[in-house]
Amino acid sequence: MERILSRGWSGLGQPGSSRIDPIAYAAIAGLGIALWWLSKEHPASMPIWAPWDFSWSEYLATTLALFWFSRGLMREPPELRPSRWRQIAFVSGLLATYAVLQTRFDYMAQHMFFLNRGQHVVMHHIGPFLAVLGWPGGTIKRGMPRRLRSIIEHRFVVAAVRLVQQPVLAAFLFVGLFYFWLIPSIHFRAMLDVRLYAIMNWTMVIDGFLFWSLVLDPRPKPPARVSFGGRAGLAFGVMFPQIILGALIAFSHRDLYPYYDFCGRLFPSISALNDQHIGGIVMWIPPSMMSVLAVVLVLNALRRHEESHPEVDPAASAIAAQAARWTGR
């Protein structure tokens, strides 16, 4: 059986695999056309998991990433393939992000503030966090077309990613975008303008992937861009501004976001202030938990590196020692 599977993996890199690719791409395009037509002509007949307002960009980003990931898995030798739990984490994170953007939940999030906050927490924190935890970059690159891979690996693209992943700028963007889209006047405009709404969602998702891929990098520096201590500091540092913003909204005594009254609330029994209070708590607690979990994962990566390499970053060792005092280990 192993011999057959190995032959199949190696065969995907041969010309025979090129005959499968057009079929797969045609199936992705056909399914997209069907979902687009159904969501446009028969939205009431669509199941809850189907797109509410079909977006080609969000659909293709998800389906192509899944296809290239599975294709890359089959092309990778077994010793380089991500573990099963990493594969599950990547798929779960990608599907969670897709679910809050391309199902009926998106409609619900446009009519209740606390659901909108839950949507942003998933697309900015939970979804990218899980997907990056799978560390799928190398696998996806192996599965994507060579021409596209050469564009992604171009020095200008690499330089741009390095720029936005500078630790201070990365933390500023991660917190700043969360704040920016919640400025009441900007939030009101973004929720009414289709194009601005799409920009808001895309900036949140892309920034989430860029930030968590910097923090959750399991490798030492180099080749990682930031030391273990720096990564733990980033995850810990972005927690407090989000707690402050969530608390300010949760304890506010006036309606900061009148858009939801303007468009009509999905649950009229929940008042504007209660909706806002719940939304503030959603912004306060889950993101904080994600930061704490990220610190734990970074420290675990440091521990594993220490076991195999005694020489480690002094700052990271100090953080690990402090964590040992807290846990008693």
C-alpha cells in the first residue's frame, strides 16, 4: 500500500497530473458559477451554509487554497508533510473564515453589532490563527502553478511582506485596523458601502494572516524574522489595547453605532446598548484568550528548540524562566 501511495505522490509531479488540473479548475469554476447564480436568482432557497452574497474573490481564495494545499500534500515526501493535526488546523481556520464571510452569518452580522464583532474576531483572530498554526505556506507553494509561485517569491513581494511584518509595524497594524474600522463614522460608512465593506473584510483577514504567521512561526531566528522572546512579546502586547477597546464599548452608556438601528436589528428584543455591551465583551475576552494561547505556543516552540539546541536567545530564556515561576514547572 505504501508503495502505491508513494507512486501516486511522485506521479502527481509528472505530466499525468497536468491532465487532472484542468478538470479540478473547471470543477471549481463550475461550482462557483452555480453558487453565484443560485445566490442571485434564488437566495431564499439556499441552505444556511451557502453564500448569502456571493463573492468570487472570497470563494476563489478559499477553494484554490484548499486545492493547492491538497495538491502540495500529495507532492510532498512523507517526512516533509505537515502532521495530521496541522492539516486539520489549516482547513478548520480556512473554513471558519469562509463561514463568517460567505454564509448567511454574513447577513446576520450586518444586522447585529455583537454578531459583527464575532465575525471580525473570527476573520482577524481565530480563523487566521488556526490556519497559520498548520504552517501551510510551503505545502501551498508546492501545489500552486509555477508562474504564480514565481510571482509570490519575487523580491518586491517578499520585501513588501517583510516591511509589514516588522514587529512594531505589525503590532500597530494588527491593533490599529481593529480600532480604525470601529470609529463610529467610518463603521457606519463601511457597513453601507459595498466596496468599503469588502475592503474592511479583506484588510482584517490579510492582516490576521500576516500577524499570526509572524507570531506563530515555529522556527528559531533565523530563519524566523523575530526571536521567540519577540514573538511572545508581540502576542502579549497586542492584548491590552484590545481589552481597553472592548471595555470602552462594553461599558458605554450611549449608542455608538446607530447603523444597526438604521438598518433594523435582527433581534429586536436586544436593545442597542445591550447589543453593544455584548459586542464589547466579544471583542474583550476571545482576542485576549487568543493572545494568551499564542504566548503558550511560542513558549512551547522555545522549549522544543531548547531541547535540541542548548544555545538560545537570552531574552526568550528569561521569558521562559518567568513562565516557569507562574506555572511552578
